[in-house]
Amino acid sequence: MDARIIDDVIGLFKVDRPRLDAAKARHDAVWHDRPADFLPFCFDTAAPERQIYAHLKLDMTDEFNDIDVMLFNGLWGMIGAARSGSDAVPSIRPNLGTCFVATMFGLQPEVLPHVLPWLKNRLTRPQIEAFSVPRDVAGCGLMPRAIECLQYFARRLGPGFTYLADTQSPFDIAHLVRGDDIFFDIHDDPPFVHHLLRLTTRMYIKATKLMKQVSREPLSRGNHGNSLWMGNGGVRACEDTSTLLAPAAVDEFVIPYLQQAIEPFGGGWVHYCGNNARLLDALIDDAPAVRGINFGNPERHDHAALLPRLLAKGKFYVGGWPKKPDENDRQYLSRILAPLQGERRGLILQGGLDCSTPEKAAAAMELWHELQR
């Protein structure tokens, strides 16, 4: 990509420091289960300048192979977050896909034009039994590319605007490394699954610590998703595969290793798509290192029942819920806030309203604050 294009787009990224500091303070309050002045509301707004570059036909292969294309693609969301006037904290990651940590086990990524990198192969059982986690993981799999991206993005944008490549979670990494055979292993050979999970937990921790070191990001704090500031627990974990498990398997193979993985970072928050009642109960009641929860399918959950449970445990929900067809903005935000019963804890709201113009974005924030006053 022409360096002049990157320079021009970086020039559009302008941060309002007082707004950013106020946003981080609100996130920090929710993470510490303290009342915020206003609950964080995160969204981005349009960056119409992107149309200037509509002629560029860039696919995921281009992004993987050209670090400037990855920066170019990530910048537009950062520009929208910075312009929004919301509590979104702009950030960019090495966009290397969910297979990132699995490649550190020696698995080969396949780079495709229409999706993020995926895996060409899985490890066999003998390979897993023979594997040991290296003391230094800087040269493993896609980690050199992640380090290169983190350093380059910081050099071009200044410090404090990066977040980690996708680390998933111990069980999700184990599924990626072993493949679907892991579901048979759970029943046929639990000790082998525990062995694999010990490996993936160690790799999750090592990969995360190394990227935080490169980014100069504190272990217990950091950015995520061009939206969040993590103020009392510095990591996110994904438990998508875990939603497929029976309750006993969640208790045995998911929660203990999740706890081990996120404790070195002061805790963290958990995302999953789908729905699994035991997983949700365990994350709320049996995983003290879990500070917050995010749903990939919020429409499958009852937010009015969830938020009081989270408040009672000093935890929070991060995300949004679908707006009903007959709701206006005031009715939607009022419905979202109602279960909190006036508490300014327990929620970091993302999206939900049309904030595509500066005027709509400003009106959304004003309404959000008005309803909390």
C-alpha cells in the first residue's frame, strides 16, 4: 500500500484527550464495581472519507501480507470511535484470527481472501503428548507477526492504542489444536484432555504476557475491541466451543482452566456465542476472576434477569441487546437501564442506536446521560 495513503488516513485520527480520560474513568469504575458518573456507552460513527478509497479492492490476503493494509482497515473504526463523542476507547489489534495461539503449537495457518486465517491441520494425539511449551514463545507460529504489528502500530499511532491478537481461551484453543476429536476425548480419556488443557493454559498465559510486554500494557489493564478499557483485569477469553458441552464437562474442563488462565492478569471478561445455562451460571457464581460477560447472541438471553444477578456478584455485562421494532431511542435505553434500578454499576453498553452522524451520536449520548440523571 502507498505510504502516502496511510499518512493521510492517520491524519484523520484525532483523539480528544479529556473525553478519552473521562471514558476510561467510567470503564474503570464499572470494572471495580464502583458507581460511575455515567455508565459507559460505546459506539463509533461514520467516517465518510473512506469513500475516497473505495476503488481499493483489498481482501483478507492483502491484510495478512501487508501490515499497512491491516493498519488501513483498522484505522477507520478507530477514527469513528474517536469522533463519536461516546465512551469508546480507540484501539487496533494484529488481526490474525482465532487460530493465532493454536499456530504456536506448530499448526499452519491458511490465509484466504474472504475470511481471517484458519488452520490447515490439527495435531495428532502423539504430537500433543510429545509437545512441551517453549520457555520463549516469541518465535512460535504467528507470534512474530503479532509482535511486528504491535510495534509498527505503536510507532505509527503513538503508544496506548493497540490491543492483543485473538487469544481465545484454554478450551477453545484445545478444540482448535485437537479438532472435533476433543468431544470424544472428554468421554473416552479425560486425563488426556486435562493434559492438553494444561498446555493450552500455559500457552495462553505466555502469549498474553509477551504481547503485553511488547505493547507496554499493564498485566491487569488494557484496551480491547476499539471500544473497551479494561481497568481491573487485563484480558478477554472466548468460550464459544464451551457452549457445546454438558454441565459436568463445563465444570471439569472449562472453568478451572479459565480461572488459571486469567488470574495472572487480575481477571478478565468472557465472550461466547450461543447459549449454555450452566456456562453462564458458572461464570457468574463459580469463577471469581471473571469480572464481566459478553454475549455474541444477546437475543438468546434475558437481560432483565441477568443484570441484577451480575450486580449482586459485583460483575458487569458488556455489549447490547437488539432494539425492538416498535421502540424509539428513549424507550430502548430506558428498557436497558431499568433492571439496574438506578445503579450506575454492572453495565458497559455497546451500540444499539443509529449513531451514524455526529448529530445522532451527540443526541444518543445526551439521552443516555439524561436517563441516568
